[in-house]
Amino acid sequence: MPVLGAAMIVFQQDELTKRDIHWAMIFLCLIALALMAQAVGVIIISMFGAKLLHRVSVIANIVETKTGPIMDRTASILKDLEPKVKSVGDSAEQISSTVRVKVDELSVTITELNETMREINGRTRVQVRRADGIVSDALHATEEISQTVQSGIRGPVKQIAGVIAGVKAAMETLVARSPFGNKGQATKFNDYE
């Protein structure tokens, strides 16, 4: 049966066939537009991903620039303390006061490090939330576009299939009722199915 319908569409030159081809071309254009929209959506998602990667890179640079000097100062403080700790027997009181000053400096440095890490952690959480929202929105939009395209194509395709089935049934009825039709010719139509 599908072969007979396809043969009728290919070999007929009447207005019904031209209209069906016209509708088929319209639906193909809609499909092409939907695919282009999905491609644009993927490109936009990629751009947001690149922005997010850039922001994370900036945050990593901030961490490196802020913690690098702090670590250098800490290493410097520890190097300053080393000779003084060795000479504990010579000047215990002087070492004690120096150690207190250096411990205070070290405490300030560690406090600064903790604050920097909290700030970086907060920024990273914000960026991750943004990225999650962007990806969720993009996936939702892509799903809606896909559903719209599918529902826009199914109805007309069912209508075209119904029209073709009706034309086929009408042709079979006409052939069966015509004075020229007989069992042999009806069999020929059925052989094409």
C-alpha cells in the first residue's frame, strides 16, 4: 500500500500533489529552523561556559596573588625565628619578646589567609550556582524547542497520511466499480503494496 501511494504522488501532476509537496517543504524548513535554533542554543551555552571558565581562572589568579605573598612572609618569619630559637640560652627574655611579636605577625598572616580563603570560597559558590542555572535554563529551552517541533510535525504528517489513505481507498473503489476494472487489474494495484 505505501508503494502505491508513493507511486501516485510521484506520477501525478495534479494540484493535490503540488500542495502536499509544498506542505512537506514547509515542514522541512521548520525542522531546519529548529535544528538551527538548537545549534544557536549550544553555541550560547558554550559562550557562557567559556565566561565561567574565565571567571574561575580569574579567581585562581586572585588566590595565587593573595596567598603567594602571605606564604612568603610566613617563610620569612620562620627564617627570622630560626636563629633566635637557637640562641635561647643567651637571651631568653629577648627571644621571648621577639617570639611574641613574630607569633602576633604570624597570627595576623594566618587570619588574612583565612579571610582570603573564605572570600574565594564564597565567589566560587556564586559562580557554580550561576553555571548550574545557565545549564538548567539551556536544557529546559532545548527540550521545549524539541517538543514544539515534534508536535508541529506530527499533526500535519497524520493529515497527509489520512489524505493519501483516502485517495487510495477512493481509487480502489473507482477501479472496483468501473466497467473496465476486473480482478486482474485490482490484483495489479495490490501487487505494488
